[in-house]
Amino acid sequence: MTRVHAFAEDALAELDAVGLHDAYRDGLSVADVVEAAIARADAVDEKLGAIAHRAFDRAREEAAHPRGGFFSGVPTFLKDNVDVAGMPTQHGTDAFVARPASADGDFARMYLATGLLPLGKTRLSEFGFSGAVDHLRQGPVRSPWHLDHYAGASSAGSAALVAAGVVPLAHANDGGGSIRIPASVNGLVGLKPTRGRLAQDAMMREMPVRIVSDGVVSRSVRDTAAFYREAEKVWRNPRLAPVGDITRPGRARLRIALVTQGVGRDSTPEVRELTLKTGALLESLGHRVEEIDNPVPGFFADHFVLYWSMLALAITARGRKDFGPTWDPGKLDNLTVGLSRHCRRNLHKLPLAMATLASSKHLAARHHQQYDVTLTPTLATETPLVGHLRPDQDYDQIMDRLMDWVAFTPLANATGEPAISLPLATTAQGLPQGMMLNAGRGREARLLELAYELEQAVPWQQIHVD
């Protein structure tokens, strides 16, 4: 299996973000760490294809006088669908030419206020619609675990760089699984938070059903936990109880529902078996696990796809207004065009689809009166080979293949509940296969406590260790 990573005996070493915080306090040079991260990016990105925009000179300048915050001087990347002052926001498309943003968007302002130091921006699928980044001009973003396989999407670029050891954590966002999908594929921790947990750019806030959440992908539970602790010091939603400072496993033994049937699609026999093994691990730790049928009706998937396609229709209809005079819809890929066409043909069904998504929170609330946490596989199948989801294929074929793979993640986007993917399993081929834990609204702390417990029980597979 062809693995690619950049771990080395340099200033960055194997440190995670919390480890860097401690090392800086003991005298480690921020400038040396930033140079190490830049060298690592240069070493692997030709093979991974993960970087959308390089801001290395800016990072070197900032390393001399890093902004304050717990993560002061910790190198990172942001996904190329949020505004960062001085960097273009290209959204993974060739359909327009982006100018550098004049100011940080609301999310980047909060994110960077924690002290994180940006090296640039990472690639995503066109407008985040696909579960894999595969651009006809730029090529795919490949998994550092095996270059013949995708790194997931839409936050694939961020996940590939974190998994390969370039930076300890990076921004990701999730409208149908795009924190959790690449976390699963790349052996990372990926927490999609409760709706409204973090500050967001206007484009995300103005959706009729706010399915998108921002967050991070990281290699350790403590990095993800520390990020949410520090982020809510900068910006906090008063309608949600704070996540707080979660640093260890919880003591409560939980009621856990185990589901291996996706919404409208089933998991493969191998993925089902890996999920059952994770359930057995949780039982061995004293939790009560019960396998149940998926309580979500199969038609939910059709409603989610129609709502998803409405976002594509909005982009194609407003392209020139939103993205300027360089807008060229002829350069959109087949998935974006197909989604837009699907919505136009089914506009009469859109009110019901939106109502179904909005009401899903009630189904979820009833479910979590009986169970504290739900365990599912993050993805229904093993990671596809590069080419499987090429955006020049027929739209119906792309969608069918996507739905086979991404059969578990979209529900939490509709309900607004938190869900975390953890690198708890490995396929027979040696690829990471994430397991997903979902909890009730505002229960990120519960998921992080359980994640700490699982991380201690089954340390994650390491890309640089055979």
C-alpha cells in the first residue's frame, strides 16, 4: 500500500496542537515550526493535491510576531470556502475567478482569534457538493494512506494535510458529512458540532435549513476538545450550554443504539462487521449497547438530496451576482449542473423536503430520550478508488455511487445534532474506516468524553508507523 506522509525529526516532530502549545511555553521556536510545516507541505502536496492557495510568506511574517491565544503559533490551513483576508475564496470551482477577500469572514475571525497561524487554504469539491474531490483540471485530492484512493470530501484537502503530518489540525466544514467523511477516510477525529455552536459566514447562516457546521479535523481527541474550548472563549452561542474544558473520559455508562443500516442504503458486510466490533468494545467498557433498525425512513434521503440540489440551483441562478463578471456556468461540473437540474424539475416537492428536514430534529429528540448515543459506521463502504466519482460522469451515476457511500452522515446535518467520527477501525486492505457517534443537541461534551475513552482503549493507527 502506497502511503505518503511528512513526519520527520524536525521542529514539528509528532506534536499535536496541544503538544505545540506546551512546547512553545518551554521555548520551541514558532518560526522553526512554521518552516517545518512549510517544508512538509512542499514535500507531499505534489502527490496529495491538497492545497488550494499557499500563503507561506505571510505565515513566515506572522511567525515572527504571532497573535495571542492558546494556539498561538500553531500552523493550520482553512478550507477554501470561507473568507480569509488577502486570500481568494475559490470554492473548488473554475466557474469564476476569485479576488482576494477584503476581510476575514465571521468564521475565520473566530478561528484565527484562537491563535492559529494560517499557511493557506485547502481544496474542496466544487462548492462542497461531492463526497470526493476530483477536479477535471486540477485532479483529485488523494488519501495519504493510499494514493489510489480519495481523501474524501468536501474537506479533503484539510484532512489529507493533517493525516500526512503537515499541520496538527485544520479547518473543515460539514453540510452532509464533510468533516466526518474525510476524518473517516484519513484516520482522524472529526466532530460536526451542534447547529449554531460556532460563528459562521453569512452564506452558511442564511440557508433555510442550516445544515452546514464548521469545525476542525485533528489527529487527537484533545486537540478537537481544546479547539472547542478555545473557540467558545472567542464566540459563544448563548442558546447552547458551553462545551467546556473536556480533558478526560466521562464516568457515566451510556445507553448506546447500534445501527448498521444507512438511510435508504445498507453498509457492506465488512463495514457492518467492523461496526459490530466497535459495539462489542463499548460493551466491554461497561456501556449498554443495543442493535436496532434505523429509525429514519428511507425517503429521508430523497428529501435531503432535493434540498442539497436547491443549494446548487441557487448558485447557478445567482452566479454572476454573487461571484462577479468572470462567472462562467459552462465551467461547472456535471454534479453541480445535475443537482441544479434536479431541483428545477422537482420544485413542487421542495416545500415538503424542507419541512421533512426541519422536522427531523423532533424524531432525533425522541430517539435520544431512549438512547444517550448512537453508533453507526461513518461511511457505508470502503473508500472508493480515484476515478469512481469523477465529475464528468453522468449525474445519475455519480449520485447513485455517492448515496451508496454516504448513507449515514447527512441525518445529523438535518437534525442539527453533534456527531463525531473516530478512527476506530481498519479495513482488510489496511485503510482507515471511521466509526460515528451521534448524541443529542448540545451534547458535544458527552461525545468528547466517550472519544477520550475509546482513544485510550484502542489507540489510533498511525500513518508513519508500520
